[in-house]
Amino acid sequence: MNLFLFKEGRRRVGFRSYLFFVLLFSVLFFNSCKGIAISGKTENVPGYSKAEAMLVLGSERNRYQNIMGPEVWNIPITGQLEKTYGAYFIDKTKEFLQDIRTLNLLAEEKGIQPNSTEMEGIRKAANKFYTSLSEEDKVFFGDCTEKDVVDMYTAYFTAEKTVDALLSKVDTELSAAESKVIRIEQIVVSDEETARDLLEKVRTSGANFTYYARQYSEDPEFQKQLSFGEKEDKVYETAFSLNNNEISDIVSENGKFYIIKCLDSYDEEATKDRKERLEQSIRVLRFNESYDAYQKEHIVRFREPFWKTIDLHAGEGSTADFFFSVYQEYVKIDK
């Protein structure tokens, strides 16, 4: 699971999983933003207990460590306040949990909370996770209880449900033209006379355009998929004006001469996929704008002392790394 993916462009697996996980944790591990400075708008809200925080941090520590070994925490990093990846990991996990708390504040304002069906899923997930832990896991996870797991799953779910509710209100409808994808073949040469000779050949009855493209095109990738609006040049303009199997005149662009054949003037499957991706990008962008504004007015900062004493090399016998995978298995937003 990669929950830590929200703030791409800020700090940040089905639509629901991707969107929130991509809405909430990748930045925390792959971005260099330092967060918002504490100001008079800092919210007076409690942080998490050590056990609650360690459920997330400990499980994610194990996930990384199980793959790369404990040496990963000593890797030096540059361009950050933290000197090692371990210190960076702790700091970004803390920021992630602060984001969860911020989204919970927003949820409270909007009256968003798990319903009885959703809470049943949360409790089942918590029981499955907790009963699968070894004694070493429980100790490393701050001597956690099953209630701690329920509380963290509830906080996480409430944040996820808030994101889902806000995203669902964003108008992202795109027209077919804005999402259109076509497929073409093209011949690209540097000499206009050669282009004229080839145009005559490919327009001869029964001519095999693919043969001439493969033999003469200076661009070996002569079959292409083009997306509307991706570029603004004569080649794209001409390509999108063609009907199926139509061959263009010679197009001159940047010192090259193009002959284009349209294979499919509307690739239905590719257009549908692109439309979904574009609309999702718009939803994420609009959400980020809304969340950024809210976050600047509701700054959450945890000051609990245990954050400074977390030792990623402790808990040698702890290997449980399935906090989020169990959550995904059992917990669903009740549509």
C-alpha cells in the first residue's frame, strides 16, 4: 500500500484506493516541501498517542525494512533538514498524520463520519490486524490495543471519506473532442522532393502505406497515437482533420516533411481511458486547491515528545507490515 501519495505537487490501487493514497502519502516520501510555518492559526487539537502513531509508522517501517533491510534508515540524504532517510521517514510520517487530523477537522465541520456499515468494516479490519500481530509487533507498536487500531482506522477512513465527498462534487465533465485520441501512420523525411515522390506512391491504388513508412521514414516510430490538445502544430492539426484511411498532403514542420495516414479518427477505448485520467486529474487539482486553502486556515502541528525518541532500529522481532493492506481488504465507503 502506498497511502502516502496526496500532495504530488505539494507533498503527498481502483479509483478509491489510488485517489486517496495518491491524495495522501507520496509526497511525504518523495517530495521536499517543508510544510506550512506555525502561525497564530495553529489549531489547538491533540495529536495521536504513541501507540496510534506507531501503528502507522511501525507498519510502514516494517514494509520498507522487510524489502531493503534496516540499513535503509542510515542512508544519508541531501537537500533536507534531516540528515538520514530514517529521520526523513519519521518527519514525513508525522506530516502525513497531521494531514489526517486536518481532514478530520474538515470532516467534523461538514458532518462526515462513518456510518454503521462502515464502522462494522473498520472493526473487522482492526480485529484481523490486531490478532495477526506477534507480541514483538505489539511492543514495537507502542504496546497497542485493538481499540488503538479501531481509532486509527476510523481516523484514516474519515479522512478518506472526506476526500471522496469533496471530489465527488467537482464538475469535471469533458467533451469527446477534448479527450479524443486518434491513431496514425506517418512518413517523415528531410527532403521535399523525396516527400513528393513518396506522396505519389502512397496515393497509388493498392499502395501499402506501412511499407513505405517502414522503408523511408526517418522516424522509426511511424505508428503513433495522438491526443487532442497535446501539441499545437501543423502535424497535429492535419492529423486530427483526417478521416479513417485518408492520406494528407505534405505537411512542413520544423524543417521536416510529413505525410500522414489516419488509421482511426476516434480510438474509442483510448479516448475513454484518457477522458477518465483527465477528469481524475481535474478532480485532484480542484481538491488540492480547496484543501490548501483550508489547511492554511487550520494548521495542525503535533508536539508530543515521543516523536523525538522514535528509534527505527528498535523492535528487531517486529515484521508486521500489513496495516493498510488489511484496511483495504475490509473497509469500504458505503455508496
